Amino acid sequence: MKGFRKLQVWERAHELTLAVYRATRDFPRDELYGLTSQLRRAATSIPANIAEGCGRNTDADFARFLDIAMGSASEVEYLLLLATDLQLLDRSEHRALDAGTTEVKRMLTSLLARLRPES
């Protein structure tokens, strides 16, 4: 597999992670070890699993890490909704981050389809 930095999905996931870090910077201090940490870890897990999967020897191994990245993206999707409902994120910030998460999930789905062609 080629280097992870050359994958558009990794690049977009990295950008999403940076955006999540910026968005959570102003969360209340009492959420530092709660929602802030959970959201940041879930976001970071997406590009980290893509990168780790690129270092594996087979498409099946790579696909397994992409599946994990997809699960983390779904977790981010929920945690963004929770943060919005708790009024830690405003609606426009939520829309932008949610759109980024949806884009990453779409890209992961596409890459997984190429790795697992139907027999």
C-alpha cells in the first residue's frame, strides 16, 4: 500500500481532527476528561487507523483498519450531536463538522468498496 499521506481520505480525516481540536478548545474545563477527550480521541482514531492500515501487508488487513476508522467516524458523528444538544457547539459549527464527518465516511466507504470487490 502507498504511504498514508498520499490518500485523500487520510488528508480529509486529518483536517477533520484538526477542526475538532479547534472546536473543543472552548469546551468547559469540567468536560476536559469527558466529552472533550472522548471527541478528540474518536476523531484522532480515524486518520490513525487509516495510517496504521497502510502499514499492513494485505488489502484485507487494510480494510479491517478502515472498518475501525469508520466506527470512529460514527462515534464522532454522535459526539458532535451530543455536544450540540448540550450547547457546547453552535448549530453552524455542528453543521460544518458533521459535513466533514459525512465526507470522510463516504470516502472510507468508497475505498472499502475498492478493496473488497464483489465476487
